[in-house]
Amino acid sequence: MSSDPNCIFCKIVAGAIPCFKLYEDGETLAFMDINPVHDGHCLVIAKAHYPTLFELPAEAFAAVGRTAIKVAKAVNAAVSPDGLNLIQSNGPGAAQSVPHFHLHILPRWKNDGLVVNWALKPGDRQRIGEVAERIRALL
Ligand code: 5GP
Ligand code: ZN
């Protein structure tokens, strides 16, 4: 499996950096975003290192998609948002900050005023962990 020693998500896959893990299978990993826009904001990544959609094999996209459906349903049940976006960014013009393919699962609220290219603000780790518990219990 391809891996980049300088990539933060590859380090998470390898267990060298901790995460609030929600789910994993052979090809994918889901974990809480450490700078959540809203409660329940999490990521699904391919375990192998592909920087963007443009390098990603279709099979890996399908595997990420399977995990995303499963995790998004649990997020939706855990935090009961008004809606939920899947967001996936490629390249600096799309404000991709981690060049390892990933999908954002992003609960949304009516009138939350969210602009898609948000600034990163550190989250409360205790709260992130508590929300992770609620989602994991539904997986
Ligand atoms: P992008 O900007 O590439 O679409 O999204 C990358 C996401 O990864 C950001 O929302 C950011 O908060 C998240 N992120 C960056 N570094 C880490 C980390 O070390 N751990 C976790 N859990 N999330 C991270
Ligand atoms: Zn990587």
C-alpha cells in the first residue's frame, strides 16, 4: 500500500499520530476532524496515499464511498443535524490543506452561515471525543 512518510494522514493510518477513530476496514479509515466546523464533522480517507481525486483508483473511491454512507448515517443519527454535506477538495484552489485523499462528512444547520472554505479553529478535544463515542455506538 502506498504511503508517504511526511503525510499527516499516512501517520494516522500507521498509528503514529492518534485520532478519534470511528471505523476502519481494509481500504478506508474514518475519524473525527480535529478542527470541526460542527459537532460530528469527520473524515473518511483511503488508507493508501493518493494526494487527490486525480490519482485515486476507482476501486479506492468506491471503498471510501461505502464507508462514507455507513458513517454519514451514524453521524446523522448521533447529532440530528438539519442536513449533511459530503465535501471533497482537490488542490490549493479548492483549499485542500492535506494532500491525502479524503471526504468530509459535514453536518449542517439551517442558517449556519458556513462558507465552504472555512478557517481552521482548534476544537475542544473532550467534546470531539464525546461526539465520537455517540457516533461509534451507532456503527
Ligand atoms: P482539507 O482542507 O484538505 O479539505 O481538509 C483537511 C482536514 O483535515 C481539515 O478539516 C483539518 O481540520 C483536518 N486535519 C488536519 N490535520 C489533522 C490531524 O492531525 N488530525 C485530524 N483528526 N484532522 C486533521
Ligand atoms: Zn498520505
